Amino acid sequence: MKKRKRFTGKILMALLIAFFYLPILYMIIFSFNDGKSLTTFEGFSLRWYKHMLESQDIMDALYTTFSVALLATTVSTVVGTIAAIGLSKSRKIVRDVMTQVNNLPMMNPEIVTAIGFMLLFMTFKVDKGYVTMLLAHIAFCIPYVMLSVMPKIRSLDPNLADAAMDLGATPWRALTKVIVPQITPGIISGALIAFTMSVDDFIISYFVTGGGVKNLSIIVYTMSKRVNPSINAVSTLVVVIITIVLVIINVAPMLAAKRKKKDVIGKRRTFIPITAGICVLALIVCMFNLRGGGQDRPFEGQTLYIYNWGEYTGENIIADFEEETGASVVMDNFDSNEQMYIKVAIQEVYDLLVPSDYMIQRLIEEDLLQKLDRSKLDCMDKLSDAVKGLPYDPGNEYSVPYFWGTVGIVYDKTKVDIEDLERDGYNIFLNEKYKGDIYLYDSERDSFMMALKAQGYSMNTENEQEIQEAYEWLVQCVETMDTEIVTDEIIDNMAQGRKALGLIYSGDATYVMAENENMGFFMPESGTNLWSDAMVIPKNAQNPDLAHAFINYASDYAGAYDNSSYVGYTSANEEVMNDLAGEGGDFEGINAYIPRTGNPNDEVFVYNEDTKKIISELWSRVKIAASNAG
């Protein structure tokens, strides 16, 4: 019986280890994948490590992550240790109250702490960036250090320091030569926890940073929004660095134990972990590519602050623009138009934004944008007529198109009959032939667009009865079709043919079709969303001249080609669009790349606050219905 229990325990332990470490092993293997897929191994290659090392954003993030972690660990360890020793000499009531205060940040949800820090910095008008991130990390690391040190202090003889001073030691020597050596294990444990917490943190960092300062967790989050295998290389590098540090820290005491002199042992126990940390920082600093100066250029020494979607720029456009102009580009990323709007509305300073059509309309209506100086723009004649003069900005007085496209149905040609698509249009999502084999995109705008178009209504309708019918159509879809509601994971999943069909943006469909020849893209004749994202300059921009220069550069052939070929979304530059879709182009034969024009049922979204609120509430109900059905 005992042997059976031991055997069962070993099996459970093995399963537990596999549960934790197999995903890491999977990630490491795919960091050497020659292809772009995150699920299909196409051969051994170091291309993603090369891409990682060439990426200024990733190198900056590595430097920020480990420099902040080491600084926060050092400061929080010193402050936390002194605070713990001070509390041990305080009255019991003070000690108890402060212990509860210390425990509160650790028990609080991180999002609450993050918002608190954000509001604090906003209240005192502190510019968010490296310093605010460092201060926040120090603040949330201190309680963990105190929690590790206090048990060690409680185990000490309370008269130890007094005895040392009776023998002639000063209070400082009693602290450093008597107390600290006795609690060193607790200090080291606290420092390791602080370091780990700092490297690992995402939520607090995300809310307290700005000015283009990002740590690795923010970069990884941004990269995960689209298919970018460099995420595996970055994560693998972090695993390797942390493993090396942990090995050094754990092996060092065993090696030190073999030393004959105890004082040498004591010194090395504290010296080696610090040395390991310094080595890690040196490694990151060596990898950090410092930007060199150059000859006199038109915007030498100036900085352009851009607020753009994550993974929405080419590999070289930023570096090339900086090289040509002498300016520095700081780019922050947003996940939604609404997130971008909040920062603009509270007057955070950016020189250039890349919002979507309906949001540009809102920003214009609320007088948050400045008109473009057409004398400083030489790019308008290079852009496709189909994406100029759209309803949200008829004269392109405020905006210059960046990317554009449509929303349609991506489908597996081996599973879906084209006749079904032509007959049903969007109603194919109610065809039980494909039950359990469809994706809906988690976007209230596009999902309601599909439901409204399926019933012959305008996607900009303000008729509440029509909106209600669209809601009932979506509820029927999620309740009867075993529908899976996803976001950007649809890209890789459909590239792997995991479902028969799904609602998708044309740019994402372009990637899917490029990866899998069995995939197609279909737009029902009932109409779709003809969307565009465009470059605009906020009213409070500090450097509008440099913003105009970037608009020209991003709209010119080289910048537009780099953007579109890398991201996969349709360029507003007509020559780039035709070259990429034409013979020998990256997207030759892929109908998703060239947006449909000329269909009278296709529409551009119009912003209406009341309608948006209704649709947002109904979409939340649709997702609840999907959860209940699942």
C-alpha cells in the first residue's frame, strides 16, 4: 500500500512538473522555428533571435526590465530591511498596525494598485516614464522584502544589539556587524522575491509608464496581439537569464561551504548574488544598442511622440526615419480606439495618432485635432482615391490614410462550399452544417455589422428595433452554433485550419491566406465595413512639423512598403498596394489584400454615442449567452 501511494505521488508530481514546464519547452522549441507560425514547426533557424537582436524596441525593453528590476530590488531591499528592523523595536500596537498596512498592498488586486499609482502621478502632474515605473516597482517590492525579513528578526535574541553596544560597538556597527549577518538569509530571500516580482510585473507597469518606456512584459503583450514569433525568442532569453541567476545563487553557497575560512564564506554568500545581478545587467547593457549621432539633419535632436496600434509598423521604418531626419521616435501602443481616446481626452501629449475612422470623426467633433498644413504635405497624390475623402473627413483636412481594408469571412476551401457562402452570405454563421466550426471576432462593431448586414440593414442604423433584431441574430448564432468568440488568435488558428470559417479583418485574412493555400476570403454582397486607420495630429501636439514629416515618410513608397509588407494590411499608397498584390509581390493572388470598392452596400462607420452605448451593452449580453451556451 505504501509503495502504491509513493508511486501515485511520483506520478502526480511528474504530471505537475509537465503541466508547468512543457509549455516553456514548447516555447523554446518554437523560438528556433524557421516559419512564422506559432503552431507548426517548419525547420530550425535562428532568424527570430536575429530579429530580436536587431529590434531596438526589444533591446530597449530588455534594458528597462533588468535595470528597473535591479534598482528596485536594491532600494526596496535596503528600505524594507531597515523598516523591518525599526518595527521590531517599536511598540506592539504600532508594530501590529504597520504589519497590516504592509500586508494590504500584497492582498490588493494588482489592477487596484496600478490605478492608484496612475492617479497619484496624474494628480501631481508627474510625467510617466522610466522614473514612475521605477518608483512604482520600489513601492510594491518593499512589502515583500519586509515580509521575508521580519520572521528572521523575530527569531533573534532582542538583547543582541544591546550586548554588542555594551561591548563597545556603535549602533551602526551593532546593526551591520551583528544584526544584519544574522538576518542575511531573510534579506536575500526578500531581494530575490523583489527581483522576481519586478521582472514579472505587467499590470502596474502598463498603467504607470509612458513616453515610449516599456518593459518586457508590455512588449510581449503588444507582440501577442498579432503573429510575431520573436515573442518566443524574447521569452526564451528571459528564461535563460533567470535560470543562470538561479543556478549561480543556489550553487554559490555549496561552493562557499567548502571554503575553510568562515568570514570568506559569509562574504561570498552575499557577494555572489550581487555579482550575478551585475553580470545580468552588464549583459543587457551590452545587448542594448545605443543610437549614434550623425551629420546635421533637419530635425536633429528633436523627439516625435507617436501613439499607434501594437504591431502596426514595419521592421525598419522607425529606424530609417530617425536616420534620415536625426529625430528620435518614441512610440506608445494602444489596444483599442477607446483606450487611445481616454489618453487624448485627458490631454496626454502626443504628436501623432493613428486612430480608426469613426474615432477620427469623434476627435474632430470634440475639437481634439488640429488641421493639417497641406503646404507641408507632399504625399496626398500618392494615395489611392478609394481611401481619400471618406465621410469621417471628406476633405482630408485632419487625416492622412495609413492602412485600410474590409471585414469579411475567412474560410477553409476544403470544408466550406463556396455555393453556401454565395447563397447565405453572413447567414452562413447560422447554417448548422458548420455548427461548432466557426469563429466570431470579439468586436462589438464588426459583429453587429455582420448581424445587421445579414438582415439587410445599414450598419450605421439608429433604429433600435433593427439593432434588437441584430442582437437576437447574434444570440441565436452563439446559442445554436457552438460559436467560439476570439480576438487575434483567429489569425494563427485559421492559418492552421482549426475551424471552417470566421469573421476577420482583410489584413489578417491576407496573412492567413499567405500561410495556407487552402484558405479563402469572401465578402457578401449585402455589404461590409470599409474601414481605414489614418494619421492625425492632436490639438496639443508639441512638434507638429516633425509629425508632418513622418506622415510624408510613412506615406512615401519606402515607408509604406515596409509597413504593408510586414504587417499585411493594405497600404494607402496606391503604387505599394499594386506592387504587393501584383506579379511577384508578397501578396500576389490574395484577394483579401485589395479592398473591395464599388459595392453600394459597403459602408464606413459613423460615430454615434447613443447607438454605441446600446450596442456595447447588447454585445456584453451576447458574450454572456455564449458563455452559458458553452
